[in-house]
Amino acid sequence: MTSPRGQGSANQGANQSGWLDRRLLFFTGKGGVGKSTVAAAAALFAAERGKRVLLVEVDAKGNLSALFEHAPVGFDPVEVYPGVHAMQMHTEASLREYLKLNLKVPVFGRLGPMARMLEFVATAAPGVKEILTVGKVCWEVRESIEGRADWDLVIVDAAATGHVLAQLDSPRAIRELVQVGPVRTQTGSMVELLADPAITALNVVTTPEEMPVNETIDLVAAARADIDVPLGSVVVNRVLPEPFTHADEPVFAALRDPRAEAALSAQVGAGARAVVDAAGLAVALRRSRAVHLARLRESVDLPLVYLPYLFVRDHGLRVTRMVAEALADELGA
Ligand SMILES: Nc1ncnc2c1ncn2[C@@H]1O[C@H](COP(=O)(O)OP(=O)(O)O)[C@@H](O)[C@H]1O
Ligand SMILES: [Mg+2]
């Protein structure tokens, strides 16, 4: 398959960024750009290369397991594909697990009043809910580094651009709030893990369109300025194929020539003109997207990974596989 950039070459930058060498990959992006699709494809890509992957969906309303044609999953990881376990984040379940591990007392059933208390505390102290999400993710990574959990790689289908920085920064925020005791030690260890470029990368998914590109540029700048989590790659999803090049322009010009048009119409009817116009539209659409792509390239100094627009109707395992294959082409792996 030729590269969707139309250059046909492997992306050396992305290759060097080593997705599979890390232990924790976050995927964020503007809603609807394909964050979940890319996170699922990354998990499949890693699993096919022998990694044991934990895929974490942060959005409680999402249905990531559907991308593996598997029934919905909950807080407990379920194998949805050979080598890929998926789980859905749930802050109350995360709190219950935390209390069980740290206070050594089992918390039975629903937390009830505790959940209301959590609501209360979370409203009063920003970062509390977020840390239950990030804390669970960091805990799984730490457990696996220390040999107590099986994951080689934890992949997070994270919050959208508007919320992800607050989420990733929550351990630092809480650490500032709580100066002593075990919570301080734990948040300190999370901050360390999230800041380690050998372990963690924050990847941004986007599309070659105005708003997603704007959000990506802003997010990358804000991530650099405000948080201590290393950036990985920008995944440009839904890149249109390039059916025509500049070399084809004389052909278009010739087809638009009134004599050629008349001859074609005489042979095949008015449909000939419609086909030429449609081809022209495809070129114009790709060019308008190319402007946003160029702006992204100029403004963001990160490896770009390009994924093609897939013209398919349903989005199950077959599409997850196709995106994973495109990823493999791009990452040169
Ligand atoms: N490369 C692609 N080509 C065509 N459709 C895509 C592609 N990537 C994602 N989609 C579709 O776009 C929609 C949004 O994707 P999704 O991964 O759910 O986005 P997000 O998680 O960012 O909201 C879905 O219907 C998905 O199947
Ligand atoms: Mg999603």
C-alpha cells in the first residue's frame, strides 16, 4: 500500500518514536476524530507483535470493545482479542479498589454514602476524580513494571483535548494539596512515571480539517507549557487518497476542452461531464485538506503518523485490523 501522504516512504520520525518500547500510551484528540479507533488499532498492532496489552477506555459512554466485536466490558479487564484485555474506567470502582488496597479493608457492594462523599470531595477539590482514573492507570503500569501484573503495554483511550491535561496533571495537583503521608508518596510516584519519556507518551489524534488541527496545535503547546508528560506522535487520521497528481492536469484540461467534451458527450451522454467534475471535486477536497495538513506540519514539531480514510460501512474488527495494518506501514514495524 502506498503511504496516504502520497510519498510512499516509511515515516522515520514515527519509527524512532518507538511506540512499542514504551509502557504507557495515551491517545487524546478532538471528539470524533478517531481516538478510539486509533487506540484500538494500536492495541491490536502491539498484540500482534507479542505484547500483552491492557486497553483502558476512559469515556464511560464509549464502547471500545465493539471495535473488537466483543460485548461491552466493565472495570475488570476482559480479553477482547488475543493479547488485548480491555477495561472501562469507573471512578467509584477505582476508589473502592484503592481503599481495599490501601486500608486493607474490603468495601462491599456499592459505596453508597461514600460515592456521595466522593462527589462532594471531587467538587470541592479539583483533580480528585481525575486522579482516580490516572491513578488506576499508573497503578497497572507500576504493577507490570514490578512483575505483579502481566501487561507489557497499557494503552489509554483518554479524555478529549479539552479535559486531558487536567487529567494528566491531577497527580501533581493533588501532590501540592497533600503535603505529607502515603498519598503524597503515591502521587509523587505517579508524577515520576508519567514524566518518564522511556515509559510514557501522550499521542494526539487529529484529522486534516481546520478545527481538529487548531485543537492539536493548541494542545501540543499547552502540554509543553503546563504539564510534565512527554509528547509522542500526532496521528493524522482520515487522510484522503491522492488519486491524481499534477502530472494528470493536462489530462483534465484536455477533457474539459469543448471539442473533447462534445465528442465524449456524443459517445456516452451527459454522464461524461459529471465524472470529470467528480474527479475535480476529489482533487479540490484533498487540496483543501492539504492546507490544514501543511499548517499542522509547520506548527507541530512531532513525528506525524498518517492513516488513510477508509471507505467502509461498518466499523468492527475488520476496520480495526485495517487501521492496525496502516499503522504498521507507517511505523515501519
Ligand atoms: N480512518 C478512518 N476512515 C474512515 N472512518 C473512520 C476512520 N477512523 C475513524 N472512523 C470513523 O469515525 C467515527 C469516529 O471514530 P471514533 O474512533 O469513535 O472517534 P473518537 O473516539 O475520537 O470520538 C467512527 O464512526 C469511526 O468508525
Ligand atoms: Mg471515542
